[in-house]
Amino acid sequence: MRGEGVYLWDADGNRYLDFSGSAAVNFIGHGVAEIPAAMVEQARQLEFVHSSQFTTPVAEAYAQELLEFAGENFRGGGVFFTCGGSEATETALKLARQYQVEIGQTERYQVLSRAQSYHGATLGALAVSGNKRRREIYLPMVREFAHVGLPYCYRCAYDCRDGYRNCGQQYAAELERAIKATAGEAAAFIFEPVSGATLGAAVPPEGYLEQVAEICRRHGVLMIADEVMTGMGRTGRNFAVEHWSVAQDILVAAKGLSSGYAPLGAVIATKRVVDAIASGSGSLLHGFTYNGHPIAMAAGRAVLAHVKRHQLVQAADSRRDGTTAANLGRALGGLRELKAVGDVRGIGMLWGVEFVADKASKRAFAPELNFAGRVGQAAAKRGLMLYPMQGCVDGSVGDHLLIAPPAVITTEQIAWAVEQLRAAIEEAAASLRDPV
């Protein structure tokens, strides 16, 4: 196999346009030669040291660059590197608990989260994930806390007649009630600013995240923003929370951090969180063998430099006319006319297409039909790679696609991809009508 730009080739030489960015991972495009070159250069100097014994110049430089990229809120903060998003979530959960202990709030240990969320595959990450399908069989193995509702405007549980602002306040109120129900034991609240794979790029209504931040601040609960999918420019901001000017305490990043060129994740913490531990026990009681791996650090630094140099965050801003992301959103919007398409939603270079059996009632397809999977298979035959998912309605029912191509995709490539996607949807719908 090989990759170049937005394309992948399989072992038989078949070419595919990577319309999902390989699970919303690749942001800069495949085959960017300067990234492996930086990795090779680092490997020639030093391939590995354990972080309990040494730090490295490449890790220190990269941490500082990430703090600057994360913005003013993280000035003077710290970065803990991991090998991916699940490890980063685990780290963030433990960091939140240790912070509360360090400041004398030893009773605080519960981490609240949202239904229909997904934060990783490890047991701790699954405990704070709300997606039923990915966690159901592991529930006897995990200790979990309250899951609150999240804004899903296509299927809102509240009154949305005022342009969705009221429903945002109602969903935020669910969090406040859940925090109060812990009787002072809530340590943190973890959330995806824009939902990822399990709900398909649902964008929160205005006012929701601002209210959530105010509630957490008032109750002494840390905010953990899971930006594994939405960070590093994917939504047209360095990190998605910047769309709502929310100042979170801990930020989790992965995927676009290295754009897939190396296994890499990171937890970015504010100065307040770092200082509490530095002036207390002195170190985070946590670690992995490969955290801060020099070659992964070199890959991350090179990717970040490439993103800045080629202004890919600006290209991913769908709220600016003429950008790559605006063209993508406009092209995908045309799919709404199809009978099987109930909703097209998203922001930047992260979009979801939800399928329905009936538009008027929003009735979903039966799960056993695997409609999203059928669309994915039909698209692959046409040379288009998608990210099909099920369960967006209640964890089991509901079909959707996640669309997250590299930011280097051209207008012509977008047009071709959407044309193939349209044909794949129509083929999948026709297959349900045809006798087996």
C-alpha cells in the first residue's frame, strides 16, 4: 500500500480517495516527505530514552510549541505525551483526580460525561463513554458515573423553536443536576466540543458550552475537552473550543496531532493544574513506557510546522467563504435532497451524514440492515473510503457517516467524492427495495 495527498492505493493497485481521513486522523495529506524525514533524522540521533530517566530536547521544544498553539489559556501550563487518544484520556482522568487531591479536595473522584460520547477503548475511557455498542459487554469491568444528555439538534429532546438556544440551556442544566447529585464528589466533566464518530459531527447550539463552563467553574469541577478528533485545526480553529471561547482546564489531543505519521497523543493542562501538582507531590503519579517517544515527537513537531506553514487551519474554516471547508460543506449539503438522507451537519473539515428510512418521521433504518455499512461498501467499489457508523439514535439504532478528509483536498476532488457518495447512497437504498 501507499498514500499520496488524499489518495490511498491498496496492494492490488486500486486507488481510493480518503474521504474520512482514515478515521479523522490524517489532516495534512498522505505522503508528505518532510514528516518521515524528520523522524529519520531524530532516529539517527536518539531513538528512545525512558521518561523517568531523561527528558529530550525534541519533547521539550514540541511541548512549548503545543502550548503556544493551544493559546493564552494554556500559557505556563504543561504537556504529557502519550501514544494515542485512549492513553491521553486515561491520563486526563487520573490528572483530574490527582489535581483534586493535591488541592485538598480528596472526596472528589467522579468524572461525569455525556451519553452517546466516545472517549477511547481502554476501560477508564470506556467508563466515561456513552456509546452503548462500544462498551456494552465490558460494563461489568468498569466503574462508571453519571452520563448526561448532549445537544443533538436533529433529534433534540427539548424545545428548539428559539433557534436552539433554549435546548442548549436545558442540556447544560442536566449537567448541573448531575454534579449536585454527586454531593461534592464530582472531580471533572469530559466532553467532545463537536461530537465524533458515534454521533457524527453534531455541533452544539450557541450558549451551551459557555453555560457548561460556568457551571463547572461554580462547582469546582474541572473541564476536560476531548479534542482527539476536533483538535489540531480540524474544525477551522486550532482547537474546536475556540469557536465558543471556552477556557477548559485540560485538553486531550491525538489523531491530527501527528496526522497518522506516528502513534501520538497529548494531554495539555493549564498552569493552575500544573502548579497544584508541582507545589504538592511534585509529579503526576502516572506514566507509560513510550510516552514522549523521540521519534513520535519529531513527527508531531514536523506536522505542526507543516500545518502552520501551509495555513491548513485557515483552509479548514467552513465559516469563511471560498475555503476548502466551505466548499466541502456546500457540496455535502446537496445530499439533503436524497430520500435516505435525514441530516447533513458539521463544521470545518468534520461532517456527518445521517440516514433515515422516512424523512418526515425521522425513522431510522433497522440496525440489522446496516445501511451505513452498505453505503460504505458501495462507495469503496467506486474508489471512495468512508467512515460508516451505527447507533446515533440510541446507541444501537441509527446510521450515519463521518466525513473528515485531509485539508489539502481540492474543489475538484470534493465534487468527485460527493458524486460517488451520492451514487453509493442511491445504490444502498435500491438494494433494500430489490428482492434478495
